[in-house]
Amino acid sequence: MITVFNRKQVFVTYDVKKQAQIREILAANGIDYYVKTVNRQSASALGGSDRARTGTLGQRLDLAYEYIFYVRKVDFERARNLIG
């Protein structure tokens, strides 16, 4: 089981196709992983959302979501080598 105390960040991407490839690589090699998905256009706790006022005008929609991959610390080197 991956927890906050035994995990390490191994990869970050904004590309949905790349995150699918990383998932496949890790799963095929039996490495447990956790993916944190961050919506960069959502409202924050400190302020409102600009999207409510401006929509998505001028924003790169391919950068809307950030995918952060975590693996157990003991699997970090192996996962990093597999991902490349």
C-alpha cells in the first residue's frame, strides 16, 4: 500500500496519452503506483476561479490537468529506469 510516508514522486506530466503510457508500464511490471490529478483551472481555497469570469479564452486546454505519479520508495529506482 502506498502512503504519504513511503512514497516518492517519480513522474509528472500534463499529457493524457503520456500518463496512460506510464500507467501501462508500471502496471505491466507489477509496480504499485498512485496518480494525483490536479485540475489547474479549478477554483482555489484562497480565491475564486478565473474560469467563471473569462471562460477558457486564451488558456491552453492541454495544460488543464497535471498528473503526478508516486511509487513506493523501494520501487523508485526501478520505476524511474522503466519510464526512462
